[in-house]
Amino acid sequence: MNEDKQRLGFVGIIIGNKELCAPQVNNILSLHADIILARTGIPNIKGNTSVITLVINSDTDQLGQLTGQLGSIEGVSVKSGLSKK
């Protein structure tokens, strides 16, 4: 990991079927715990969805790995961004 290229950023995750997807999402987040600075999760009590927001410190390669793995899960939507240098 090249610390010179790391930047502050965010990842927004919407889980469409939390019973089915949450274990997979949590497993992926655990694998990338070294870049996660903060995590907030908000369940939708009336439905079967939830939202997770992450604050990260990462480079573009690490962010791409994380979001790619999350985005490959059916029923999960991911958006992210990194600060400018």
C-alpha cells in the first residue's frame, strides 16, 4: 500500500435484501478493514433494505477492489468518491 497516494474518501452502500446480502457485505468489509476509518449503518425497519456509509483512507486501486467486490453482489448498489490530492 502506497501511503503517498492515499486520499480521504467515502463509500455509500445500499443493500436491497439485507437478509441475503448483509453477510457477504460484512465479509468484504472485514477484508478491507485496514482502509475503513468509520462505518455507519442504517436499517430500513419498514423494508428489507439498509444503507451503510464508510469513510475511507485509500488509493484508487484499493477503492476499486472494495467497490468492485461489493458491486458484484446482486442486490447491492455502491457509489464512492475520493478527495482531490
